[in-house]
Amino acid sequence: MYSFWTRLNAVVCYAVVLLAVLSMLNMATTLWLPAHPTAFFRIASIDTFVMHPGMGADYAAISFDLAADLRSLFNWNTKQLFVFITAEYETPRNKINQVVLWDRIIETEEEAIFDLTTERIEYAFLDQGPDLRGRKVTFSLNWDVNPIVGKLGLSQHTANSTVFVFPKSYFNRPLVFDH
């Protein structure tokens, strides 16, 4: 009575609806899983703080220490973690300045444990002008969990922050912190 194409359409529609329901159940089962990541982050030294000659802007080269165990963030619905360090501060030009200094994409549970000592920042810490001197800067370790199925949101999680006031004068030698 029904043609081949009608039956194929019914089977495909049923399969798509079933896949959608199973995907939603997969996402829902991860909402109540406990995650207790541990992380230690601090600024180890500011190696250079100068006026960038070509741009007329403040430039800082920074080293940091980072020890983290983010394995508890992984479950059957985790595709990857995006871990990054930001610097946030205020200037007369902009009320909020936020700069990503270092990042890492973690795709497996084995990669979610790391211990970095005096690691240099990956991206330049450049201000838009000479406004970084004497400013309070908050350095933070953040991460986003990217699921296989579910809301891909800006659910940024911050482990801990370090607040530092930049010196009022430039220097070209390492300023090491004893914590």
C-alpha cells in the first residue's frame, strides 16, 4: 500500500527523533555529575616591562607557575576543555581590558594533569597605550568545558586569581616574586 519512499521516510524520521532523544538524555545525565578540579596558579615573574618602540604601548613579558588536575571535568559528554589565563584591568581609555595570555586545548583525561613551572606567556601582553604603569591587574586561570552534545556556552569557570600592581617605571630585568 505504501511506496518504498514513504516507508524510508518514516524510518529515517523515526531514527532522527530517536537520536535527538538519546542525545538529550546523554546531556541531561551529565548535569548532576560532581566535578572537583584542583588548580594552583601564580605569577612567577615579570621578565620585562617596557614601552613597545613601534607602537607606543606598554609591553610585559610574564612567567607563571601552574599546577592543575582537571580530570574530574571529563565525562562521557566532554569533547574538550579550553584552559586559558587572562589579565584584566582598567584604564582611562577602557573600563574593562581583558587579554588572553596563554591557552591550551585538552582533549583527553591524560592531558588534564599538568605542572608548569616558570612557563612564559604565549601571547603578547600589550596595552593600547602607556596606561599599564601603576595599574592593578588581575591574572586568572579559566576554563570552558565543550560538550559533545548540549549547550556550548560561555560557562567560564575561574580557579583562582592573582592580583598584581604594575610598577610605575619600566624595567628590562626580571622581577621575580618569592611566594
